[in-house]
Amino acid sequence: MKPQSEILIVGGGVAGLSLAASLGKTLGKRRKARITLIDKSFSHVWKPMLHCFAAGTVANENDRISFITQASEHHFEFWPGEVVSIDRENRQVVLSPFHASDGSLVLESRTIRYDTIILAIGSCANDFGTPGVKQHCLCIDNLVEANVFNEKFRMELMRAFAHGSELDIAIVGGGATGTQLAAELHKALDIVDPYSLHAFGKTPPKLRVTLLQSGPRILPAFPEAVSLAAQQELERLGVTVRTSARVAAADSTGFILKDGTHIPAKLRVWAAGVKAPEVTQTYGNLSLNPTGQILTHSNLCSIDDDRIFAVGDCSFIKDDPLPATAQVARQQALHLARHLPAFVERGVKVPGCVFKNKGAIVALGKYNGWATLPGGTVWGGGFFHGFSARMAHLFLYRRHQIELFGFYRGLISLYSDWIETFVRPSVRLD
Ligand SMILES: Cc1cc2nc3c(=O)[nH]c(=O)nc-3n(C[C@H](O)[C@H](O)[C@H](O)COP(=O)(O)OP(=O)(O)OC[C@H]3O[C@@H](n4cnc5c(N)ncnc54)[C@H](O)[C@@H]3O)c2cc1C
């Protein structure tokens, strides 16, 4: 009997998990291929919501999706671990040893064989070599980092409560991450407000958030009118928005701008630009762009190896680069889900992936949101804002959940989240 083809998906994020679930249904269930997902962690989170975890306005226990249950429901296998290198000659990946939180060894370093591999390991913050950022700034690239920020945010708030002082937070990067985080922090403080008088006998401290953007406007990927309106909304909340502000260095007291201005900040967040995780450098000498992303053809196949595909933030289409967004990651995963079965079963080449821009959405907490409409439609280039845009932002996450849980369980999850708002505070207070 012909041995099953081995398909390895590295990274269970926006692209990787939905791809594993789809291929599990089309190939895994019929035993046409063995699908294995590898991820550094045990659970998936929808990364565009990380700023809400960081602010504590979303309970991350409910919003983590276990890889193990997904694997058993969708006919794929799951292994925890970090892929640290790829041996292209012998078609195998090397996983680093897996340790428990107390440091004890759980799993030795392992190798796993593949016939086809899909790399979907996402991205991390790019500090562009700015001095002091590594030592003095927090990033929000994964759940661990979001939780570290949240812990520090709550402790600094407590300190400010106790001393009746103000809390300064500076965020570098006026893209979707920085802008949404600035608003979400204010939302967290608004929710805390009614509790504070009873618990601490004091009014909440004043939060002073400064958003630093090197370019002339925030949200540069959106139309100018959206950038302007979002800046006004943030300023109405009390956020200081500084555009054309280039950060030269960070230290333990704040940021130093190129013009010498010092921006004081107790908490410093770096959310300016992304690069691929450094580990791509050890992935079998694959060609990378200057930010470490794996160079691919338009069919998402590496330019060096037709058994290796790369999708989402860790990849870069050589002749038609796309932004590192969830929309791109999702469309690329859907493309491979559609075409990999024929590639695996009959060797049919995967066709080029054509990206369809479906617009973009940004939500500023509970305060406002903007959604741009896709080009090429009668409304092309327009945008809408307010409640409907905020709901559209939420819809993207719920659609993702429904795709993974199935329609009815997705709806039940939505309903139970709503029910929970009646029994728990909608901000993390512990
Ligand atoms: C706070 C925030 C807000 C955002 N908001 C938006 C938004 O509003 N709209 C939008 O379109 N985009 C947004 N983005 C960007 C969006 O989240 C990413 O573009 C998207 O998640 C990329 O998907 P991905 O599958 O490539 O990677 P990810 O979703 O990041 O998944 C990568 C996975 O790989 C795993 N992994 C990493 N390295 C390894 C390794 N060596 N071995 C094994 N596993 C590994 C990780 O654990 C993770 O599960 C936001 C990002 C952030 C941080």
C-alpha cells in the first residue's frame, strides 16, 4: 500500500489553523494524507484581538481555542514545539525540546518527516535596531506578551490608585495595533471606573497615553479622512497623538525622539512594523527578504523548493508583495486549502493566488470604528463608521470561530459570551 503523504503545517495562527482544519476534512479524513500541525503553544488565539487581551477587556480563557480538540475534531494531528530548523535534503524538521513552565523537560528535541510543508509562523515586532527597545519596551505579538503587558498595566494602575498619581503609557506605531491599543486602554479604565470608588474609595487615576507615529498620519493604510477622524476620536478620549515623531531610543523612563524631546512613560509599547521571526534564518537556507520573510512565487511556494509553501505574515510574494494582515493570511490559507489536495494526490501545480482586497476595518474600543469598502465595487473607496463598523470588526472574529467550531457551536459560543457579560465584569480585575 502506498504510504500516506505527510503534510506538515508549522504555526497554528490565522492561516495555519484554518488550513489544518480544511486539509483535515479533505485529505486527513479520507486517509489521503497525514496532516500534522506544530505550534509553539497549546492554543490558538485570534491575533487581531491581542490588544483586547493586553488591556484586559476580553477574557482570554474563553477566546483560546485548544489545538488538541481542533485536531481531534478535524482529522489532523498536533504536536507542541518550536520548529527551529529544516533539513531540506532529508525532508524533515527539527523541533526544540519542550519544557514545562517549571523548566523541567517534557519532550526531547524531535525530528518530523514531511513530503509537503506549509510555514505559517507569523511575525514579531520590528524594532529596526532602535537602541533600548529590546531592554525597555513591551511588545504585543502573542498571548504571553499580551498577558505580561496586562499584568504590568493592572499593577501600575493599582500603584497610581494608591498614590493618586497619573499613569503615563507611550505606544510607538500608529498602525492598527497601536491605535486600537490606545483606545482599548481607555475602555478598560472606563469599565474600572464604577468599581474603584467602592474598592479603593478613590476615583481612578488619570491615564495619559501618547501615541507616537513616525509618518505624517496614523493608520496610513486607511484613507486620509479615516486617519484624521481616528486621530480626533483618540484626542477626544485624551490620547496625545504625535505624528512625524521619529523615535531615536528608549530607556527606562520613556522614549527619546530624533529632535531630542523626551516622552516620559512608565509603560512603553513597541508596535511599529513587523518582521518574520528570526528562526526563518535557519530554515534550510530558504531565500528571505531583508525582514526575514520567506520569498515565494505567487502560488505561495518558496522560490527555492517546490515542497515548501509559506503563507501569512512570515511570507513575501516576490513579484507582488502584500501587507501583513489577517485578511491576506486567511485568503492565502483558503487558496492552499482549495489547491493542495490536487497537488498532493495528483501532483497538479498550485495556481497563483490572486488577492482580493475586501476593505479594512479598525475599531477604537467601544467608542468608534471605521470600515473601508473594497475597491472595484459601486461603493469602492468609500467607508462607513460607528456602530456598524465596530460590529463588522467583531463579525470577522465570530466568522473565524464559526469556521473552526462549526455554525451551531460558533453561535452557542457567541451566546455564552453574551450571557457572561451579565455575571462577570467586562474587564480583568484580578
Ligand atoms: C494587536 C494586533 C492587532 C491586529 N489587528 C489587525 C486587524 O485589525 N486587522 C488585520 O487584518 N490584521 C491585524 N493584525 C495582524 C494580524 O493579526 C496578522 O496579520 C495575522 O495574525 C497573521 O496571521 P499568520 O497566520 O501569518 O500568523 P499568526 O496568526 O501570528 O500565527 C502564527 C503562529 O505560529 C506559531 N509559531 C511561531 N513561530 C513558530 C515556530 N518556530 N514553530 C512553531 N510554531 C510557531 C505561533 O505560536 C502562532 O500560533 C493585528 C496584529 C496585532 C498584533
